[in-house]
Amino acid sequence: MRICMIAPEQFPVPGDGSVEICLWNIARRLARKHQVTIVSRRAPGLPDTAEMEQVRFVRLPSGTPARYRSSVLAYLRAAEPFDLLQIDNRPLLAAAVKRQHPGTPVLAYLHSLTFVPPGARTARSLALADAVAANSRSLEQRLASRFPAIRRRLRLVPLGADLSRFRPPQPQEKASLRAVHSLPAGFTVLFAGRVIPRKGVPVLLRAMHRLKQHMPCHLLIAGRGKPPYVRQLKALARRLGVSVSFLGNIPHGEIHTLYQAADCFVCPSQQHESFGLVNVEAMASGLPVIASSNGGIREIITSGHNGYLVKRYRDPAAFAGRMLQIARNPALAARIGLQGRTDALERFEWQHTADLLEHLYLELVPPH
């Protein structure tokens, strides 16, 4: 098949955003059997066209959703025809593409509700897609209740992780990575994700304040945030006397070393998480995960088995209690971490995601 995967307008592919990570990891596996083109935005330092691992990259002018949309439509008009067009996380763009190419199957692959607001315009846009894929049952159910007309066209396609890169470290490897990252002695907690209010970093800082009453501990925060908000968080950490490193944006190609250096991963999301890819990466790295019990996270973690779900996730004490339990019981931490790795191997390999998508493409593309 000739497949074109169209990324959102915000970041180039390959990139560090979760949608961009997904696109690249799926495309490079599909490209072993199919002709795959990824369309994304232009970015300084990246060529407008390139090829890597048999995937063709086309990068177009962006800046605003409208400008990117016109760039995409112009590119598709001029390009050789594709057998299938996949648009990730942008229903309005998917609709514009389908209107221009009514004879080509269009798949809208949704990763969250952020760009899928309720209302007639989104409903009309999604109704034009030949199928709508969701990355979790939780997202699938929310889409079905918000847009009942597309219920029959919804498909579940969960995400994955690169299990060769996200893997448990050997003890010496962990010690040397801790030195590389200049980590102080003590229990190290990792947060990775966008540093925005709904991700719950203030709750985690307050939980760390409680944990430090019992033992030396340090928090790593890996992810980009707006400078005023990051300044607020730093001020809160100082007030609470919490030992913390704000690392900013870490390229995804390097972030596995942080998972391997830490002792515990915490995902304190305060709003619905459609999937929560970072939890899978932490599990694959053999790291005990403590996460808010919401959305698709509940499909990844079984509490007490391969991690811990926190029901009272607005309460710092609930996270602190679980962190203390893991910190004080290395045998428990090792067992939970090992089970997480086992479950990741079984359920969350990118090849599995690529196979599910390929199966869906074959449903949509008429046989030649």
C-alpha cells in the first residue's frame, strides 16, 4: 500500500511530542512492507524532504492550523495518489483532506480529546472519515458518547514503546547513569511529560515534601513548560524545601536514560488521560509506576500488580504513601518493576500497534 500519515501542525516528525513519537515508531515498522510517507511541519535544521529507514518525510510550511491545512492540501493535490490517508489528532484537517480526496480512504487516528471539542463542526468532520481510531478504550467510549453517529466506525489501536531502548538497566549501568545525571544520594522520583497545570506537578511537589520527612529524596522533572508556570513551580519547590531538578525538554532519543537512573515513576495527572505513553515507557524500563487512576491509565496499570493507581489523585498524601511504600521495600519495588516489564513485552510493542493499523488499512483499502 501507498500510505500517507499526516502529523498535526505543532511539531515536526521525528519529534519529542507523544503523537510525533507514535507516528515515527509506527511508520518505520509499516515501511518494511509498504510505501510510507509522513507529512509534518517544517522546522529549522530539518530538510523539507528526506528518507530514513525507508520512510519518506515531507515537511511543509505551518505556523497556524489554517496555513498548514492549505500546505497539506496543496501537497496532496500535486503528489502521486495514495491508497490511504491517515490524519493524526486533527478532525478538521481529516475532513478537509476527505473533501478534497473523496475516493481515498481517510483514517482519523485520535490520541486525546484536546482537539476534539464537542459540537456540530467536530461531529461533521469525524462523520467524513472512513474510520476513527482511538488509542484507548477510555477514549473510544468518550468519543462514542460525544459523537454517537461514528460509534460503528470506531476502532481501538493502543500505543507502544521501543522495548529495546526502554529496558531495565544492569546495576552498574544504573549507578553510572546516576553519576552522569549528577543525582544526589537518596530515593529518586521521575516525572516526564508536558509541564502544564493538568499534569499535576504541584501535587507531586507536595507529595515529595511529605516523603522527605522520612528519607532523603530527589525529584526529576523532564518536560517543557511555559517559563512563567515553571517559575511558579520552582518557587513552590523552594517554599516546600523539595530537592528537585527541572530538566526542561529532553530529546526522546535520550529520555530512556532518565527512566533507567530513577527509582520510581509518578504520573499525577489531574484530568482525563487518553493513554499515558510515559507509563508504558516506565514499565518497560522496569520502573515501579504510581499513577492517577483516570482514563486510559487504568487500561495499562493494574494496581498492586504492575504498578499502583491512586484514586485520590488530588491528594499529595495518597502519592506520598505509595512512594514511601516503594522506597522502603526494595523487594516490592523489584517485583512491581519486573511485572511492568513483563506486561510491556506482552502488550505494548510498537509492532503490535503497527499490525493493528495495517489490519485496519486493509479493511478500508479496496483490493487492487
